[in-house]
Amino acid sequence: MESGKKLRVGLYARVSTRDQNPALQLDELRQVALQRGWEVEGEYVDHGISGSTTKRPELDRLMDRVRRGKIDVVCCWRMDRFSRSVQHLVATLDDFRVRGIDFVSVRDPVDTTTPAGRFAFTIFAAVAELERGILRERVVAGMDAARRRGEKIGRPKVDVDVARALELRAAGKSYRAIAATLGCGAGTIHRALKGAHVDGPQGGYQMADLGPVNTAV
């Protein structure tokens, strides 16, 4: 941040029902921005949306502005107004840390613009890494359990009519067109034909295996 340049802040508020008024939250947020000398980039208010709701149009718009580098500080009234869940809060603050974005919650002791507040980023980053580690362990454990039960791990196999695919290819059809005709992906067709034909003397195709082959989707 250039010396003397004002920090751009995005103010976020949320009310759970349509008849609730976000004025209390916004008044405090504006006052904090004024006291800190921040430039208010925008006010983002979600109306009639509960805390656990995944889709929040204004929060999503705020996060888009953050990703585009238009905001330096995100300020909310309370963390439970901002976060969808503990996991969402941890992941979002870790993302802010990586991007160099500060986070201030007016009614909570969280203000990463201060040295003491930046310590919160360290804690949230550690929690985020712990959650990622636990998730990896669960995935590995689940795969091991599936293998012990004799289940196959990985992408499903599909049968490809190689003879038909070779005919279409020899007729000048693209991999995408052949895939559309046979009802599978272009990558599947490419892999199937790679091991099922050789170039003919005039660049045509000689069928090396006319039966169906199993290949990954």
C-alpha cells in the first residue's frame, strides 16, 4: 500500500429476516470507517438470509471485489453476521491472509490491521491447515476401506466401439464429433484409438483391434 493512500474498505452487514433493519450495523461500520480514515469502497447488505444459507448474493459480490483487488479491508459488525460457518470463517480468513486483505469485526476482538490482531491470522491459518490435514486423512481412510471391501477406486470404465470409431475417423470426423456420436468424451475416444490403430500407407487407418475396449471416462 502506497504511503498516504487510503485503505479501501468493504462494509458487510446481514439481517436474517426481511423486516429487520440493518441500519444499526451500517451506522457502526460507517463510524469505524470514518474514524480510521478508510475509503468506503462499497456497502454490501444481505437481507432476509440466515447465517447458514450458502448463497448470499451480497457476500458473494464482496468476495468477488476482494479477488479482483478492489478492497484492502473487509469490515463487518460481528463475525456471525459475516461467516456461514466456522469452516467458512477459517477458510475465508486464511484466504484474506494470503491476499494481504485485513479483516475487522467491530463487536469482536478481531482487527488484523493491528500487530495483535494479525496474530489471529496465524491462529486461523493453523486451524485451516489442521482441517485440510483431517480431510486428507478421512479421504485416504475411506479409500483404504473401499479397497478392503473389494471396491474399485477411480474413474468408471466405458466400452468404446473401436471399429465404429475408426470408421468415423477415417471418414474425416473429429474426435469431438466421434465422441458425440458414440456418447462418450473426446478424451476417451483419443485414448481408445491411440492403442487401436496404426497409420496406413496413405495416412489412413488400419484396424488393429475391432472389438470394444474398456477405457476411463
